[in-house]
Amino acid sequence: MLQGMPSICNRPVLDLTEYPHRRLNPLTGEWVLVSPHRTRRPWQGQVEKAETEKAPAYDPSCYLCPGNPRAGKERNPLYERTFVFENDFAALLPQTRREVYALGRSGLVRAEGEAGICRVVCFSPRHDLTLGRMTDQEVLAVVDVWVEQYLDLGNRPQLSHVQIFENRGAMMGASNPHPHGQIWASSSLPNEPAKELASQREYAEKHGACLLCDYLALEIQVGERTILENADFAAVVPFWAVWPFEVLVLSRRHVGGMDQLSPEERLALADILRRLTSLYDRIFNAPFPYSMGFHQRPTDGCAHPCWHLHAHFYPPLLRSSTVRKFMVGFEMLGSPQRDITPESAAARLRETTET
Ligand code: H2U
Ligand code: ZN
């Protein structure tokens, strides 16, 4: 060995609880900066209003409650379980032509027409419920609707991707407390799934295995970032989490979408979603805002065997129901950064499940 060269065995192991470090998100290929020494920093910044008001079971002024008029001319039916309608203010329109706009020949200024369909999914006729306060059977009805929608929209030749998501809470831009989510199906693959597709494909080619199957096996083995488990799903704070209480929900079986789940697995998904969202509400004893969504295989006509079904939960809260994390400064210009480690967030979530 060369003089002065440290041997691999003597190389100090990075202490992830003490020293600033960056962690790789293998799904996107991006890095997150973790600064565990910074958690004792005093906070004198913005304090948000906590959402405490108790909603009524029916709100005559709610545009999602059964029988009520919406902003357009439509009126909702007297639905009893779930209800899906075309978004009256859709961000994507089905008839848009995929024409290209380009300034010069350099490719520097370029636009493409983007066609799509946007829908709203009411999870329940009850204005005052949340996924966390519904029964497993009621959440299962929502999972069934998501599957129907994924198949209906995904089977259309002009739509390559179906994004199912929920914005919960005013802090995340939800316009209404009535339990609901959205679906945006688009003709091209949006940025995040495009990065995830490239990473999952590359990993499968290099290792002959699935990136998220391998990752889940590691997390189950170590156990320090797992939050909730059942026979078919697990919820973990991913090693590379950006948001303080970010969670990744993974199917144990390698499936590319919710449509490939067995009836038992659909129920297990409902169980994990209900338990996770109710756990979130107990962290700060207040309704916990988040954006969540499923990443399923693209619907562009290719099989995408590398794709592993998962859901991301991105909650903005940091240290109480009124103090949120901001993505500013270095995070906008450099990389995202967090102070509390994913391991301590996972421990906090696990302690909450026990109490
Ligand atoms: P959010 O709460 O996540 O914003 O979802 C509500 C959606 O409902 C929003 O996209 C639509 C908005 O465009 N909407 C209607 O389609 N009809 C209405 O009458 C009001 C709101
Ligand atoms: Zn309502």
C-alpha cells in the first residue's frame, strides 16, 4: 500500500447523527443536504394558523358536498360513496394539439402543446371526514375508484401518464376541507416520474433487480426508518427524505400499478393509508397538511417492468402544527436541506403510533 493512503478498514465511518452530509435519492438521482447539528437552532420565523375548526358533516356552501352546485353550471348528484367529475377549471384540456413552438433552431426556446384530462375525486359524501377518519372499507372504495380511473385514463392512446394526488389542508393549497383528491392525466411524462423511470430502468439493467424491491428489503432489515407495516405494504421515512415527516409507501410485491393489486392487497393499501394519515394527525394533535400522490408505471403503451408502485407523502410541517419548513435560499439555488434526520423523524412517528 502507498505511504499515507488510508486503508479502507481504517477509514472513519461517517456519523450521520452529528456531521453535515448529503444523501442520494436513487429514485431521482438528486442529493439532499442533512445538517443534524442544527436542530437546536431557535425559531423566530413565520408561524402559521393551526387548522382547528371542526367541519360539519354537510356544508351547504361546499362545492363538493352531495346535491350542491359547483362553480360551473353543474350540480353534484346525491352520491353515497365516492364521486368523480371533470375538473371545472382543468389545467389540461383533451383537445389540445401537440404542436411545437420553437424560436430559432438552437432548441433553447421551445414549447409543446400538452393534452390531458383533469378530474376531481370526492372520497366520501361526508364533509367532515378525512382518509384517517374513514373505515378501511371506505378507504378501499377510494382505492377502487383510483384503479378504475387509472385504467380508464391510462388506456387512452393519447395519455402517457396518470397522476393521482391529494392536497390536504390550506397550507398545501387545498381549496376545501371536504375529503377529495385530483387526477391529472397528461400526454407526456411529467418531470418527477420521468426521473424515476430513468433511475429504475438503469438500476434494473445494471443489477437485474428492482430498485425499490431492493431498497425495501434494506429498510426492513435495518428497521430504523420503518413506520408502519402490514402483510402487503410498508411505510418508511426514506433515507433521502427532504420534508421533515416525508413518507414513502411501498408495495411488498413487485407491481407497477394499483391495477395489478389483488383484492387483499387493495385492502392492505387502504389500511396503510388510513393508519398513516391518522398517525400524521396525532403528531401535533392537529390536522396534518400534506401533498400525497401515487407513482405508477407510465401508460404510454410500454410495459415498464422496472416500475415499482409507490406513494409519496410530502407534509410541510416542521416542529409544530404552526411552524412549517420553507424551501428557500440554498434549497432553491442549490439542493434541498433538512435539519432533523429522517431517522429521528421516523422515531417520532413510531413513538406516536405507540401512544
Ligand atoms: P384542490 O382542493 O386540491 O385545489 O382541488 C379542488 C379542485 O376542484 C380544484 O382543482 C376544482 C378546482 O379546479 N373545482 C371544480 O372543478 N369545480 C368547482 O366548482 C370548484 C373547484
Ligand atoms: Zn363538502
